[in-house]
Amino acid sequence: MGIDIGGNTIVRIPASGVSLNTLAFNSIGQGSASPAPGYTGWKAGTTYYAAPTGWETTATHWQSGLNVANGIFTCPVAGYYAMGYNSIHNGGQGYPTGYNTYGYSAFAKNGALDYYVHWNWPIGGWNTGGTAALFSCAAGDTLTLLVNRSPLSTGPDSISQNMGMYPNTHHAVWCKLVG
Amino acid sequence: MGFDIEGVATLTSSGTTLSLDGVNNWMSVNANGILTRPQTPFMSGQLSGKGNTYNAGGGALLVTADFNVGGCWNNATGFWTCPVAGYYMMTMGNIASGPGSGYPAIGKNGANVHYTHWNHGANWHYISLSCVLQCAAGDTMFFYMFSYSPATAGFYGVSGHGMYSIALMA
């Protein structure tokens, strides 16, 4: 015999575990919940790309809240969201005199750069990298991965210098509500 | 005095604790509203005693767990078995040998999920890879490496210099 609230059984016999609406525990206390806002995905393609307004995460293992056309994730509820990515980056080549030799990748919250990293390995070398961060978000906030969006107002012109990130499952981008 | 549900969930002025076995804390919300789930399946570990460079011959990396909550990780096989359906985070980081190249990867149920690579002329190259996977109960996950060259290329496997972890997020 369990306890019922509004038609949902919230406590069952120990062998069956416990269900609290979408939060369920098995018989030894290992709990999970669904649905879960977030995604793990990648961009399809065959060469490296820039994405100064949003890395188009067009393919996903799972997703809820992601616009796969532009790579923008919209937070459905207020909370803390973890976000990360890993990939290889093309180092660029043929820099004109006076131009920056750095390529940048960044997380943006509501379109504004929050955190960024860069790579600087000349003449077409592949740079392994990525980063991860936690964001405090309100419902409706957006989170995006940007590639070759410079934090400098002058701009490094890194797109035209062949800097970019490699697509397909050679990389992973993910985001998840964690609390 | 608190409120008791079948002797397994207790609501008091200092928080709520859920336990069906009467011994282990399954989930608590303390007086400040901070939620914890101590039985959450989790492992973290490292390569230990595997030599200067280690690739497991292309099979699952035999990571030695420092923590193995729930017993989901098997040191002998290098496989994690999901006890319940949910979203699992996997992270790996290590240094890869040079001169050499290879593709460190994350696998699920025997198939590649995501990978990265290094191709370094000399010295060690830092590698990291992470993702969150939606899994069913019984799914298996593992860390591995493919297409490495030379045959001795691999991660530093003596101890330290890297971390591998898996946890049920929700």
C-alpha cells in the first residue's frame, strides 16, 4: 500500500521503489528524473566551421529545449545549468600583418559572452580543447556555444584566417539542468 | 515532531529524509532546501599501474576507480553498467604520448559515441572529452582509444595525470 497525492503514488512498497511524480528511485535508492532540460549533440559536416552567432548543433543524442537550427538552448525553468564542449580546432594560417593569430570559442548567455577560451597554433595545426561552466539562469534565458566570436571589439578576423572547429561526433556539446 | 510516511519518509522542521530500507539516506532536503541524493551512482578514477603509455589494445581502458558508489564500475572490464534509466555525465582527461597520434573516445553499448584526437610531434599532449548520455537501465559505457600510432602510443598510465568519472545526473 502506498500514499497517493492527486492520483500519483508517491511511496510504494520497498521492493518497487519510490516514485515522486517524475522523480523515481529504484529499490536501493538510486534516483533519476525525467524529462531533463538539456542536450548532448554535435554539428554534422566534413570540414571545420566558424559559428560567431551560435554553433549549429544539428544532431543530438537527446535534447529538450534546443533549437537545432541555430544551436540556441532556452532554459525552461530557473536553475543552474552545466554546459561544456570538447573538440579539435584548426589553428588558422596566412595571417595578414597586424591581424590576431588567436581563434576563440565561448559560451554566451542571452547572446553576451560569459566565458571564452582561445587557441593559437599556427599553420593548420589541430588544437585539442574545450571548456565547461555552470550558469545561473532564469526561465527564458538562452545558452549558446560560439566559435570565432572574438571578445575584442576590434576583432581578430579569425574566420577569414581559416580558424574553426571540426564537426560530427569528433566533438561533443552538452548542456544540462543540474539544480 | 515530524510526519512519517510508512516509516520511510520523514518530514521534520529541519528537513526531509527519504529512506526505504531504514538504513541508508536515499534523498534529503535540509532546512535550507539543499537537496542531496547520497545513493547516486558515481565513479571517479585514474589509470594506475598501466605503464608509461597505455591504450588497452583498443579495448576498454581499465581505469582503477577511487570511488565507486553503487558498484556500477568494473575495474576488471572497464565497463560501467547503468542501474536505472537516466542522464549520465562522462568525463575523461589525460595526457597522450608523443610523438604519436590517436583517437580517445567514449563508447556506449559497444559503439562509438564521441571522440577527439591528438597528433603531436613531441612531448605530451593534453586530452579532454565529456558528454551527457541518455541511457536505459543495463546500458554499458566505457572509455577507449582507436587508430593510435605507433602501436605504443597512448595515455600516461602509471598513476595520476588524468581523471575519469561517470555520474547519474538525474
